Amino acid sequence: MRRRQATQKKGNQVYLNTLSVSFVNSYLRYMGFETDLEKSNSWNVIQQTLMDVDVADLSLKNLGLLECRSVLEDAQFVYVPPEVQSNRIGYVAVQISKSFREAKLLGFVKHVQTDFLPINQLQPLD
């Protein structure tokens, strides 16, 4: 997915989005939620390649789309692009390690109204 992108920056973002969606998908399936990657825009290779949209959504059956936003270690904010600030059931922040081998769920919010959400405003996943 990363190599199919027009620029390295876009490729890196698609890679981070894929990691965060994959991690949240695994976690939610473990917790008993039904997910559907095929209905997730972030899993559509054509949309990733042709559209200049930063999407990291995960479809939850009978619930809607959950946005899985990646953040790197030491980040203070979660970037939430304007195009994904609506039509979501919530937003999960996923911290990706510098080695790209570990991830940690930082928290959740139901709604966002800003491009840069402070990490300290995230709620626990409970």
C-alpha cells in the first residue's frame, strides 16, 4: 500500500493509517465487536491511491465508522483532518512506536471539532 502512493509523505501516512486500523481492528475483534474491513474506506486501495484524503476508518457492523488516528511517540496532539470530523461514531488515538512494531491505544472521543485534538482530552476506552 505504501509503495503505490504518489509521494513518500502520502505513502507514510497510508502506512500509519493501515497500522492503526489493523491494531484497532484486532483489539475490537478480541473484545467481541464485529468489524468489516471491506466496508472501510481506509482499506480501499483505489481510494487511497486516487484520493487526496487522509482516512483511517474502521467499519463496525451495525454501528458505523470509527476513525483510528495514528500518533507517534511524544506527540501532544492527534491530527483529525476536516474531512473525517463528521459521519463517525468516534475517534480512537493509536500511538505507534518509532520501530513501527508496537502500538498502544491512547484513548477515545465521540466527537471532534478541531484539526488538532489534545491527547490529554482523550477518554479511557472503557
